Amino acid sequence: MKIFVMGSEGAGKTVFVTMLSRYISQSDCGLTFEPADYETSRYIVGVQQVLGNGEWPPSTLVGQSFVLRWNFSRRGKAGHEFAIYDAAGQDLRMLLLGVTGNEAHAAVASSLPAGAGENTHLASLYDQISQSDVLMYLLDMEALIGSQDAQEQNENYWLLKTFLSHPAWKTKERVVLLSKKDKYEALLQSNGNDVKTCIKEHLPRFYSTSHWFDDVGAVQYLAFSSVAVETTINQQGTPMRRPSKPFRPGDMSALVQYLTGVADRSEATEELIRRGDREVGGLAWIVLFIIGAFLVGLAFRGLLLCCLFRQSTEAWPAVATPLTGLDFMYQAT
């Protein structure tokens, strides 16, 4: 199972992938979510150390991307391998804004977005997205309502729109994750805790309508908080949000429930494939049996004909001699 995490810089992608395993390990949900290799474990421990010091980890650098591999399992059920892809928000911004059109770059394969041919890193990111089973978009509402720069708001609007509307991704399972849920609790409550409605109501009004938002296919909308935070006042008197000490996970229950559903659907698909293989295998044996029976029948029929032919040839001289004699007498006469 491959999951690709998208979102602009500052949306919380790094903290999200780090705190997910900690939340699961500290909750009594019957799940385990553990690093599958050393590189993943090293990455997670490093980010947790920064959070433990009450600081936010640095953003992923431009040109960098990580593949974090996990073993996800539940009590009494088979485990799953999850690969979570994380990339720099600036790179994803360039990529998403580059595929707002549906035409592919003329010089490369049709699977690559416009302009990706000149940037192998973006082309690689696009391939990873194309090969992923689940696409996640982390959205910080600050990107839509917090900026006073109209161009920045417009970019963030198009990032979300591209994720939801790009034709090549509509066949994939997609989920929009409203991060920093605690920060927007009042906003959510004013919209009946409906995440989709909350996002739609606060899209920048650059255009007269946002009808496209309801015509993007099957998309799930969830809200979560990766880490518990506390608000402090800096020397300039500005409120600052920092990871609480000791740091602990936030409310990720909806996200864990979603991932459990993903695992269930994956198991169901695998079972259908196995059942299909068994049925195909059983059908193959039946066909082989029929062919074998047919060949045996042909062999038996050939053997029977051979026996009849042999009996007829053995009886032929006894019949042929009198005929020959009669024929001779007739010629002599």
C-alpha cells in the first residue's frame, strides 16, 4: 500500500508522518504502526527529538523527498506494508501548479505533467504520485484565510483545486486532511463539524462560484491534530504555538479510523484476488481434466480401431484364397 502525502509548505506533513505511529502506540486501539526499516526509524526519532525540545522541525528542503516505510497491523489480522511519501512543500507547489492544465509535456511520456521534462525531481514525484494507492492532501486553513496576499491565496486555492480535479488522480482514493484541528475548532463548530463544508465556505472568492468543489468525485474530508500544542508569548508580545512539554500526540482518531478502513478495503481486494486465483485454478483443473479425458478417449478409440483392423487383416487370407482359386478357374474356362 503506497500513500503519497501532499500539501504546501508549513501544512504539517513532517509532523504528521512522525506523530502517527506515536499516537497509535499510546492509544488502546488494537493497532501497531512501526517503522519497517532503519532509515524510517532514524527519521522519526530525529523529528521527535526536535518536538520534545518544544520546537518545530525544519521544513523538508527543496529537492528532498523521503519514503517512510511502515508495518501496519491489527490484532488477529494480517499486517500491511505502508509506504508514505513526503516531499518539500515548495516542490509539490511547483508540481501541482504545473499540472493545472491537462496536457502533457510534448517531449516526454504522456504520464508526465507539463514542464516536468526539465526537472527530473518533479518528474519522479509525479511518477510516485501515479504509482500510489492513496493520495492525501494536508490543508492548513491558514493557507486559505490567513494570508493577506491575494496571489498567495490564489496559489493555495489552485493547489487544492488541482489535487481534487486532476483527471489522472480521480480514479485513486483521495482524502483531504484539515491539519491543526485544535486551531480551527471554532471554525469547524460553526460549520457543524463538517470538514468539507468548512473548507468550501472559506475558499477564496476570486470567482463567482466554486461549483467544481462538488464535482470532484469521491473524496473524504477529515480533521486532525498531529501534536498537542501550547501557546506562549514571545518577547515581541506575539502569541506562538509550540509543541507542549512533554510533547504528546494530538487528536488523530479520525485519521486512524480512516487508515483502518483502508487496510480493510485492501484486505477485501486481496481476498477477491485470491478467490479469483482459486476459481481460475479450479477452472484450469476442470479444463485439464476434460482435455485429458478427451485424449484418453481418442487413444482408446484408436486402440480399438487398431484391434479391429488387425482382426480383419488376419481373416483376409482365408477369404482371399478361395476367391483367387475361383478367379483362376473362371479364367481357365
